[in-house]
Amino acid sequence: MATINVYEQYFAADCVANSINRHGALVMLTVTSEDGNVRYEAAVTFFPHIDENDFAVSYDAYFSDVLYDAPGRRSKKREAQLLETLREDIDVLAAQANAVIYWDRPLREARFG
């Protein structure tokens, strides 16, 4: 099994999880290839981000959703389509956590894999 972050980026956020204030969010689109199947997943994890250098990601406030799961292999075209709607997909996950992500306040540049 190979899992790769197609996209990841840190953003300012507001969330309370497990009685801890979270001020950062790591947003990801991952792909997993295994035995002729490919699965794309949208995920977000909220972390404390208590100062500008704190990127200690905790996974106790992790939310994800499988966007695509079928036989096949990784596809640049499919990834581009999924990236177009990723913010909306992540906003749904954030709403489940009573959280908000400030898309206009990135904490780091986006990384693509």
C-alpha cells in the first residue's frame, strides 16, 4: 500500500476539540493505491497552533471523507477535479466539528505530491 499526500496546506482555524482550543488546520487530499485500487480522501486535522512556530499536529481532532474509491490507478485529471472541490468538502468536515477554516489565512505554502 502506498499513501501519498496529493495536496497539503496549513491554515488558520478555530475549533474546540477535547476541551482544547485549536487555531490551526492541516488540510489534505491523499491518495492510496493498493492491489489495483485507488482511493482519494479529503482530510483535516485541527491543532493548537499556540504561536507562529507551533505546527505540532495532533490527530485527536481528525476528520476525513473518502471522495473516490474504485479499481484503477492515480490520475492527474481526477486529482485536478478533486482539488477544485476540496475546500467545499473540507468545509463539510469542519462543520461536523463545529469548526471554521480561514482559507484566506494560509500558515504555509501549499505542497503537492
